Amino acid sequence: MAAQLPLPFETASAFDRDDFVVAAGNAEAVAFVDSWPGWPAPAAALFGPSGSGKSHLVHAWAKQSGGAVLDAAQLTFDAVAALDETRPAAVDNIGTGIADESALFALFQDGRPLLLAGREPPAAWHAALPDLRSRFAALLAFPLWAPDDALLAALARKLFTDRQLQVPEPVIARILRSIERSPGAVRDFVARADAHALARKRPVTVQLVGELLDP
């Protein structure tokens, strides 16, 4: 398939469940999310490195369950009070700072379905409230591990597609041979390649990727 010139449209990540790339390193977490509403516990956690798909799964579950997604850094009692008391809730980016730990503990106490996500395992999430630390330690938790070659390639294709770009397979191979082998690095490089191509009004090709890798 021929490469396309990038168009100056706003980029929007696709967070639907069907857009999530399933592989060995995340299959257990995906299976658990997909088992909703038959969860064995009302609260659970996802954890893994940046770019591993935690936020994607959180939003996919929220769409499936009718839940609200809250960021830990903006979690306050006002935000919790604004929710219907029976509505499921997801809290993303746990471990990077919780605006109000008491508000998060209130979500645990009211018994609503709750999905949390952070980089570290829940037992390692910092909390000043002893009761909240206990809740973290007791969570049913599912890892999203570092991806293999197939997943990194699929992720790169998806990220380009999110930017309305179709790139040939040699471009994907060139990227994966040369950058850090992590989802975050793939995400950042795709953004750089898109911006570079847009600025020069050129398609994303092996040559353009080489210019970024070997300036």
C-alpha cells in the first residue's frame, strides 16, 4: 500500500476495545476486563509501564460498563460527589499522585465497581492513609508486560492509523530496529515522524525515518 501524505487533522487515539492489540503480555488483563460484569471482586487494578495499554483498557472498560474515568491527580470529593452513586468508576495514573486520598477511599467504601491503573503493582502505590494502603495491597491485580516484536509492530501500525496515516511495513521494521523497545518509545517516535512528515509535506517513508534516526 502506498504511503500517504499526512494531513493536519487533530490526532485522536482510538480507545475502543476492538482497537486494543492483544498479545501474550497483556492477555490476562484483557480477559479480565472482557469478563465484565462477571468480576469476582468489585475492585481491581491494572499495572504496567508507560504505553503498555493501561489507559486504553480503562477507557474501553468504562465504555462497556457505563463508568466514569477519573485521573488520580484530579480526584477530589467534588468529583466523586458528581457521580451517580451506583455508577462504576475508573481511576487512572495511580502512583503519580492522588489529589485527595480520602476521595479515593470513599470510592472503595461505597462498593461501586472500581478499576484502578498505575505503573507499579498496587502494593507499591504510595498512600498516606493506612486504610487506603491496605485496600491497594488487597486488590486483584493484572499486569501488562513489556511487549514482544509482534505487539510493538501492531502498536506502531495502530498509532499511525490513529493519525490517519498508512505506512509500508519496511517503515515499521526500520523503526523497531532502531528505537528503544518499549510502547512509550514507539508512541513518541510515531508522533515525531508524523510531525516531521507534516512539516516537510512528505509521506512517512524509510528515508524520512532515517532522517530522524540519523540526523
